[in-house]
Amino acid sequence: MKTETSVQNERRHFLKRLGAGSLAAIALPVFGNESHAPFVAPPSGDAPDEKYWEQIRKQFAVPPNLIMLNAANLCPPPAAVNEQVKKMLDGLEKDVSFQYREQFSEKRKKAVELLAGFTGVAKEEIGITRNTSESNNIIVNGLDLKPGDEVLLWDQNHPSNGSAWEQRAKRYGFTVKKVSVPATPQSVEDLIKPFRDAITPQTKLLGFSHISNTSGIGLPAKELCKLAAEKNVLTLLDGAQSFGFLDLNLKDIGCDFYTGSTHKWFMGPLENGILYVKKESAGNLWPNIISAGWKEGALTVDEKYCMLGQRNESTLAGLVETVNFHQTIGKKNIENRVVQLNTYLKDQIKSKVPGASFVTPLYPELSGGVTIISFPGKKPAELSKKLYETHGIAAAPTGGIRMSPHIYNTMSDMDKVVKALQALSV
């Protein structure tokens, strides 16, 4: 296992580069349990040890014989978040009056304020949407683009930051260009050069995923945003795989727009996303979803772009609780732990599962919280299904076998995963 010093070194490199049993035996979890284990912050000044993370695991309803490795898609929320959402939903089901629901306006304002602090920006620059896809599409459909303009995209982008641009281009006549990076990058420059070479005087926006959900490659966001800004190009940074995992400061990264979901690495309630619009870039963006609560001349991102109609307001209390959860543990501790789990998992697979081929770079500074492997000649969907049904391991057949551990996982979980992969490789 990695030493504490080596893990800290890996984390520093990583942050600098990225931007600041059988299924039948698995018991179903019980949600909204008021008797969850006490939750405390780690000892001041010390990196949390394995015993601390084992206590953190108890904050989640995942049963002990199920190993969740699907943070890249969906995370279980901690008990405290579930309790707040359930409490608000129970109240809403009993009283749908305007008078009762007035409290949700204040909870939304509080959530926006906390999310702004969480990402290092002003509260006027953050809005609450329903997911990353919606946030991306607000940008896609809100910019003025015309024939002769170019939008430059990473070819590993999510469809909401890829196909969405192509559909709009068909209507308005601008050009979409896609950039590929090496499948096995050996340096950060390998990830920057393809974008540098592709930018032209016609490029108006550079859109890219912070971390790919299909390869696990992490792009050097700060460097790419700086490159774009020097050429007067706007940047849309899709943070679906970084928000809630990395200790982010969006001001430091320098992007114009940032999007994310609360149900992935953030471990928050479903049906919430974030939209960051840099104050200096807001003049480029038109609102394109308007409903009750929208204000002409609104000065905040939430009021100008995120008035989306009736929604599940009870989840807003869960957002506040989720930010508190992260801050209690420590954002740096969470990032460090995810890097530690992935580094250990990669090392163990490399040394003990010889039939496995890595899709994701082994170097922490070139990857994120996602580890993807393949077994030549074997279908990822079949292997992923067998992992779940035979070994109680929830991975995803995305780009191979995609494993994305989070703080509710332990080193013991990683050892069990390696043993299961050994069985699959035979």
C-alpha cells in the first residue's frame, strides 16, 4: 500500500494538473435511517487513517456485501442528506400551500451561497439546475454563434457537450470541430498540444470534459483555459466527473462556464446540478429557459438562467447538508482519498491481474477518479454483469470495465475487487 507521503505527493501533482457474494445475497438498503453512526471531522492536522474511512462508510446505506464503484454515474447520499430530503418531502406531501413552501426560497438561496463558497466563486455567479446536461445545454443554446464561427470540442465529451452543439450547428450554420488526444498520453503536453494546434481565429468556444467518463483521462483544465483566454476564446468546462471529487477553485482554473451534477461525486440529492457563469462572461449568454420567478435584468445566474419551473424543492435542503458533509471531512481529504483508492487499485491490478489492459493512464496527474480496464476478447457488459451478480461489485461497462471508487469504499473493498477481476481473467 502507498505510504502517506507518497499519496500526498500524488495528490499535489494531480491537483496541480487537473485544476486546483451473489446478487441474491445482497440485502436492500434502508433509507432515511435516523440511527446512523455519529459523524465527526478527522483529527486536526492529520491525514485520515483507514479507521476513519471505515466510519465514514457507515454514513451510507450501502450494505456491507455490496461494493459500489459507480461514482462516475451515481453515488449514494450520506444518511444526513437523505434524512433532510425525506423530512422536507414528507412536509411537502402534507402541505403544498404557498405559505409552507416559502421556506424553500430561503433554502435555495442558502444552497447557492454554500455552493459558491464550495467552488470559490461569488454567489451571483452560481445557479442550481437539474443536472450537468441541462447546465451544458443552457450554454449551448445561449451563445450567439453564426456561420463562420467555430466551436472546438474534445471528442470524449458527454453528448450534452458534444451532440448538443452539433444539433445547434445544423440550425445556425456554425462549425463544430473535434479534437483527439493520445489514447496513452505520457505527459501533460500530450494533452495540451492537440487543442493548441486546433484553435483558429474563427474559434469562439472551447468545450471539454474535466475528466472523461469513457477513458478516465483528466485534462489540465487550468492550462487549457489559459490557452483559450489568450486567444479570446470562451471555455465551457464540464465538471460532471470533477465536482465533488476535486478540491476546486473555479476562479483559479479560469473557465468562463462550469457545469456539474450533485448526484455523482458530490454525493448529493438527485435532480440538481450547478451552473457557473463568470461575471465577465455573462454578457455573452442569453437565457433560454424562462418560467415563473424569472426576472428581466436579473443580476444573478440563478435568477437569470435557472428558473426552470416546478421541481422537487425538498432536495434543496439536501444540497445544504451535502456541502456541510464535504466541509466536515475536508475537501482536500476527499480528493486525496479518491486518488489514494484509485492509485492502489491500479497498482494491484497491474501486479495481480496480468490479463487486464488499462484504458486509463496509470499516472495520477493524467487521470481522475475513474479507472477503466479491458480484457481483450471479452465483452465489458458481460463482465460487468458478472461482477455484480456473482461478486456484488457495481461497476459500469463504459469504455471497458469502469470503476470509480469514492470515500464510502475501503482498501479492503479494493482487494476484493482485485480478487474478483482475477476470477474474470481466467
